[in-house]
Amino acid sequence: MTSPRESWGAGSDGAVQLASVALAGIVASLMVFATLVAPEAATQGAAQGQVTFTKDVAPILQRSCQVCHRPGSIAPMSLTSYEEARPWARSIRQRVSRREMPPWGIDRNVGFNKFRDDPSLTDAEISTIVRWVDGGALRGDPADMPPARAFADPNKWQIENPDLVISMPRDYTIKARGSDETLNFVTDPGLTEDRYIQAIETKPNVESLGAVHHSNTNVIEDEVNEPQGTFLNEYSLGKNADVFPEGSARLLKAGSKILFNVHYFSMGEEVKSRSSVAFKFYPKGYVPKYPLVTMHVGDVTELDIPGKTVSRHDGYLRLSKPVQMAALQPHMHTRGKRMCVEAIYPDPVGDPVRPGPTRTEMLNCIDYNFAWNLSYTYDEASAPLLPAGTVLHVIAWHDNTPANRFVPDPRNWVGFGARSVDVMSFCWVNFIYLDEPEFQRRVDARKGRSTVAAR
């Protein structure tokens, strides 16, 4: 990401300028403003017991920060060495203490908290960084520095060594100034055999990351009856890869075409953009048992958010079959603040005259940031198991007040719409349907835990 632009185009639609200003706030949110530690404090050595960069802090940055904070990646500064990190020490302390960095919106005090590829810091790691900065941000013994972490090119993929990459047929030039555009591009990859997808990732080229609101992919199997195809995968700003639970998959049929549905907005300079989608397949001949389902949950289209207010909206979906949840990803726009997903379990079988109380369980709450539309993939051993008849209740809060730095003008009313300046509210959810015997088998395997949706 580059630093925020000083001027933003408005085009014929006056609301576009608001969207551009909002994006300026988003890009600015990725910047960490440095306050230098006094140079004399950062001595080359450290007394025994002192926290140092080489021994204590560098391993934390390697695990949780350098994926973005490295040369050529999306973060505004690199943190791969002491010389790079030290000028930002106090800002690093501030952001990790507030759990603003690394980006991970899951509320650790609510619901399920075991996820794949969780980069968030433990309380002990945050304490280590705080003590390092408060102690003078010492370098330490160079011999303690761990070997540099090896990274793939930032234009490559989170799913390592994908089996297939399909791109838009051509670049699209995003104008420096203009209204939002949503366009379709169809690619024929020449698929000659059916393949089952184990992991999938969609993204634009690095140069246009900040100018692409979303880049969704559909699979077209029947161009006559379903010319738009069926949903395959979604990218929005900051999105990571989708990795499916073992034994579950999406099917990509021979002869299928890929439709890219891309929403662009102007960023004040002309940018060339081309989206691609990468696939990791199961071995040939292997047929997974469970189809992976991805769908909107809790859509609310009657959004009514007055100026200078925080508004709540609720959406629901009843599950017709038992499921094991695989992942969830809130989708909101710049005014999105927080989203919670609650399970409302079916009433227990019992006295119809005096039924027991309805049991509910909060699965997760996520603090939302439009700059980081992360997909949170559950650890398979503890992913929520939900019986047939469960209602998923999605609760969303939108902040349209001056406290939200992403809002261009909090005096204005805002409602539902596809533009970046508008608002949306739903949760992408990945899950697999289970038959009753398999659902019960998985529940029994977790006996001794407190609820059906065992942790």
C-alpha cells in the first residue's frame, strides 16, 4: 500500500468522492506513525534479563508481522531487521497493546477461539514487546538473531505452489477519477477433467490491491441457462485464502469457465488491474465425502443509519440439516464496526405445554475493519457442530459517527448499496452438511464438553 493521496477524484457521482475519502482513511489505517526511541537508549548489548530485539522480539515479528511488513508487500514499512524496526518501536508498542496489529478481529473473550493460521499475539508476546520498548528498544547480541524467514514473492500465493492459476483475460485500466465500476470478465481455462478443490484464493495484482473493492469468481457450467454461473470464491480488501476441512471440497468440472465480477473505484491515479484465482486440488482420483458450501448468512438490505449514530441490524438463517462450520467472514463497508454470530438452538423435545427455555450460544464476535476482510477458518477438531433447525443469528453494528475515522462525513444518512460509500451487512459462512448419524458421531467424539457445539 502507498501512503494516502492528497487529492481524490469525485467524478459525476458526488458520492464517489466520499468513497475515495473513506479509502484514504483505510489506507491510512495501515500506516503506523513513528515516534523515535532516543538513539542513546538502543545499546548494542543488554544486561542479563533485559528484553532485546535479537533474542525476544525478532521471533515474534517473524511469526506474526513480517508476512505484510517486508519489502514489496502491502505494509508501509518493513520490520525484518533491527534497523528497520527500531524507529517504529513506540508505535509498534501502541498498536500491539491495543490489538490493532497484527490484524485479527476475533474477540478472544467470546465463543470459539481456535482457528487455523492465527497470527494474533499472546498476552505474553505483547508483554515482551512492551518491555522491550520501555527498556530502551535494545538490539541485543547479534548472535541471538534467528535466521531470516524466507517468503515467496508478494505476487505469489498464500496457498503454496497452487496447482492451477486462472487470470482475467486482460488488464483493466482503473481511471484516476470516476464513479465506481462493476464489470464481468470471463476466462476459458480449457479444463479437460473434473477436479476437487482443497483450497482457493482470489486476489488482484499487488499494484491494484487498494483500488479493488471486491473480486468475486463464479463457475459457469451452462452458458445458456446460467450465464452468470454459480459462486466460487470472493476477494475483498485484505482477504486471505480459503482452506477447506479435510474430506470436503468444491468441484470444478471439466469445460467450466471462470467469471470474474470485479468492483473498482478510483484512487486518484490510473492503475492497471488484473485479478486471478489460484487452486489447490485433491489428488486425482480422490473423491471427498462432503461438498463445501459457501453462502451469505444474515443478509440485511433494509439498512437505515442516520448521521452521527451507531446502528444495530439483525439477520437470520435457519439450518435445514446438521452442519459443521468451517469458516466465517463478516462483510460490511467502511462504517462496519462489529459483527457477532449467535446460534439459536432448536427447542428440546419435551413437555409441549411447558417447554424449556430456548438455548443460545454466541459462536464468535469480530471487530470489523474494512481494510482487513479476513476469513476466519476454524480448527477442525473444535469447529462448531450445529444440529438441524439451528438458527444462525447475525448481529451487525455500523458506526456512522466522527469516532469512525473511515467515515468521510458522519453527518449524512447512509443506506444499503453496492458502492463503497454505501453499507452492507452479512456474513460469508463456509460449512459442510452432515447426515444425522455422522453429526451424532462427531458430537459423541467430543463428549465431556459443555455443549453440542463443543469447543
